[in-house]
Amino acid sequence: MDATADPHPAVPLRAAGGAVRVALYFFLIVFALLLLIWVRPHTGDGLIHQLGKNCGLVAFVILALQAVLAARPKWVERPFGLDMVFRFHKAAGATALGLLLLHVTLVAWGSHHWQLLTALAIRWPVWLGRVALLALAVNVTASLWRRKLRIEFERWRRWHNLLGVLIITFGFVHSFVLGGDLQAPAMRVYCVAALGAVAAVYLWHKILRPRRLRRRPYTVSAVRREAPRVWTIELAPSSGERVFLYAPGQFHYVTFRRGRGLPVEEHHWTISSTPTRPGLASTIKEVGDFTSTIGQTRVGDRAEVDGAYGRFSYLFYPDEDDLLFVAGGIGITPFLAMLRHMHDTGADKKVLLLWSNRSEQDLVARQELDQIAASGRPQLKVVHFLTRPGEDWHGERGRMGAEVLARYLAPPAAGTRGAYVCCPPPMARDVIRSLGKLGLPARRIHEEGFAL
Ligand SMILES: Cc1cc2nc3c(=O)[nH]c(=O)nc-3n(C[C@H](O)[C@H](O)[C@H](O)COP(=O)(O)OP(=O)(O)OC[C@H]3O[C@@H](n4cnc5c(N)ncnc54)[C@H](O)[C@@H]3O)c2cc1C
């Protein structure tokens, strides 16, 4: 393919503004508290009661901001990467739950009204608050332990969204009707504005953006089997449209619309193609319900594509020039994108790729990697590790342990060393721990997990 056929302008790479976004997040919380202190009507509540109410207000603002984070706006995710945003979203949900438990306890304690916690015959807005709290507890528990609880992803997502809407709505009505503090007009304006912002973001995330993506569908232009259970799907934008800007190693959300009774679900995959070439591609392994149908995708099928997300790209860390890539199985995809990009742009990088697979059959794009290594652009060395090698295998065998990494990292780095890790979680943990022990600073270790 002609490397210069469709050169895309560079994706914005600078992560400027991360601190501003964090500051804005906390400002919105602190502002609500300051406003409350400023306008608080004289309610005669004691300190404990007031503290309880403050906890409720902070929890409400956090929950409103949860909707913004979940909508994955690019201006929020760009400096951090979506994985970090979603980790923060999880932690914030748990924090809101803790604050609401404090809220009910302190309000009941401060008002000497313990029936608030236990009585069945109680005003309906209290019941709304209870239901919201219960729903939040369910949502947080299911999100933190979804895999352990064996909750299927699509079902979890449906319920998570539904309960999210219920929590915010019930919480809002509860506070509006019961909250003495919220009688002050300024507080009412703040809370209504927060709810309005949530509704607007929700509308954009669930209705407007999907509609915009549907209006500019991509078309499947090639379907290739790469290994027994691995497929590459190539996508071309609608005529007259350009592919969105992306850095090699980033990922996108794709919703295939294939008809023929095949499922319609939004999934995220790394963009295994490079922005130096036309179109988009993803290399997808059959691992579950949806991906087991990926081989049934046909040329001409439609797809809605939303991207690009993530910060797992060597372009984001231009000062690193001696790179270690550690891949496990299908975790090779971001490295394929980066190596293709380095090759096309003649990047002056030294790369050691350590790639663990079960057997030789599982290797994807092996010849292409050999060709890139032979070209010298970049200076690439590929080392394969097989856990179930055939008898005629002469390469590395077994798992990639600490001593293996030490052996390969022994030569001093030719410049600033950076390590990129994309493999199953237990392997990633071991590798990252070993790299730390070998003296690589945490800020030089970049990880992509294949679960958000
Ligand atoms: C940043 C990133 C990049 C990825 N890149 C690749 C890639 O290049 N190639 C590749 O083969 N895989 C990649 N994955 C993994 C891929 O997203 C999952 O394998 C796929 O979604 C599983 O779908 P399933 O229904 O077939 O599997 P299931 O067995 O049903 O699900 C397995 C797990 O995948 C996740 N998952 C399932 N459905 C969804 C969904 N609709 N949306 C989001 N997550 C879901 C859940 O964590 C679930 O526990 C990537 C994941 C992430 C987070």
C-alpha cells in the first residue's frame, strides 16, 4: 500500500490541560459547598446534621459528574486516556456511596431521628433517597466485582445506565423536596443547572453522537483471517469523509451493522492500522459471544466508528527512543500499529519486541514483522516466547519471567528507555513489577489493558 496515499494530519499529542480539568472537577464540588455555606438559610440544625447534609450535597455533585465522565468526552479523556478516566469514575462512584452512607448516618444522628434509617411508614421523598442509595450500592458493587460476580458485560452496561439515571433523578427529587439547605434560590439554581448539564451530556452521549456516527458510516472493505481465531477487518470512511485523527496504538469503538441476525453491539478495539495509510483496521480475536461472530463480517457491511481514545502510543512520549514492547497474544495489535507507523515514517527508534503466545499458529502478521525488522526502519528485534511450542521450535519457551526480562534488558539503553506493556492482567502485573525492579521508572512504563 502506498504509504503516502492518504496522509492524515497529526492527532493532537500534547496532554496539556490535565491539571486544569482535575482542578475544574474539584472546583465544581468545592463551589457547591462554598455556595451552601454562603447562602445557607438558618435551619437551626446542629453541626452533625449540617455535616450530614454537606456529605449529601458533595455526593450529588460527584454523581452528576459521573455522567460526564461516562460519556467519554474527548476533551476530558485526552490528557489521561480513557482507562484512567474510567478508573477514576469507578473510584468516584465508591466515594459517592461512602458519602451517602455518611449522609444518612449523620443526618439521623444529628436530628435524633434514627427512624429515618428504619421506619417503613415515612415520607415518600425519604423512600426516594433510600431507593437511590440502594441502587448506588448495587451499581458500585456490580462495577467493582462484575467479573467475580460473573455478570455478562452487556447486561451490566444496560443496568448500570438505567440505575444511573434512577439514582440521579431520585436523589435530585429527594434533596429538592427535603433539603432545607436547598430552599435558598442560589442552591436551587446550582442543583437544577447540574441536573440540566447531566441531561444534556446524557442526550449527547446516548442519542446525538450515535445519530451523528450513523449518518457517516464506515464500510467494511476487507475481512482477512490472520490466525485460526483472529481476523482483521478493514474499514473505509463514507465517500468524501476522512478518517478521524488518531495516533498509532490508540483504540476506537465500533458498532457493526451486518444484518443477517448478527448482534449489534458497541465494542472497543485497537486500531491496528497506521494513520500513514488510508482507512482503518482492527485485528480481532474470537474470545466471547460477540467476537465469535466476527468472522461472519462481510465486505460491504456497515459500521459506526467512534475514535480515537487512549494514550498508548509512542507518539505521546517522543523523548523515548529505546523502546521495549511486551505483548501477550492479541495484545500485539497496538504494537503492530506503532511499528507500521515507525516503518512508514522512517522513525529513528530502537525497538525490542518480546511477544508471548501459546503456539506458532497464534502468531499474527509474523512475516510483516520480519520484513519491518529486515528493513532497519525502525531498528527492530522480535523475540517470540511460546508456552506450547511444537517440537521443531528453536526460540524461547515458557513464560516471560523476571530473569528473561533482565537478560534482554541487560544492555544499557541507547537513549531514553520506555516500556510498553499490553498483555493479560497477571502477565502485565509480573512484567511491570519486574521492570520496576530493573530500575525503569513508573512514568516510563505504559500499559494498555484490554478491559476498561
Ligand atoms: C483499549 C482496548 C483495546 C482492545 N483492543 C483489542 C484488539 O485490538 N483486539 C482484540 O481482539 N481485542 C481487543 N480488546 C478486547 C475486546 O474489546 C474484547 O475482547 C471484546 O470486546 C470481547 O467481546 P465479546 O462479547 O466477544 O467477549 P465476552 O466474553 O462477552 O467479554 C469479554 C470481556 O470483554 C469486555 N466486553 C465485552 N463486551 C464488551 C462491550 N460491548 N464493550 C466493551 N467491553 C466489552 C468485558 O470486559 C468482558 O468481560 C481491546 C480492549 C480494550 C479495552
